[in-house]
Amino acid sequence: MAKPFIKHTVPAATKAWLKKEAVVQKKLHKAIQKEMNVDFAPKRAKLYEEFFERIKTRGFNVHFTDRRQITEEEIPTQHRKDKVVW
């Protein structure tokens, strides 16, 4: 059985605050997206290259002390577009 909806009224001041807060949050979200997707992209690309170089030379742990080196053929040449989640 569905729960009954409790009717209530939202004060005009609260509605105005919510509207203003939504604008502020959208602006903040847009700034964070730009920072993560545009400003940080070159550094992220460099970090990817450093990681790929490291797993080609040092490898990575498969189990406890067992290491496996990655061959050049296994390294992706082009990866998908980054999706930043925060």
C-alpha cells in the first residue's frame, strides 16, 4: 500500500533560496567540470604515459611478490574519452 503524501506549503523565502542555490551549484559544477576536463587534461595525459612506462618496465604485482610485465602490444594506443567522477 502506498504511503500517503503529507501536504505542506513551502514558504516563498525557501523557494527563492532553493532557486538561488540551484544557480550557484550549477555554476560551481560547470567550473569543476572545466577544471577536471580541460585544465587538468594535459597533466592527466602525462600521468597515463608515466603509468604505462612504469608497467612496461617494472610490471605489476599479480599475486604477492609475483610480477608480470606488460608488453608494448598490450599498452593501449588510444583510450576512450576520460569520464571524471567526483
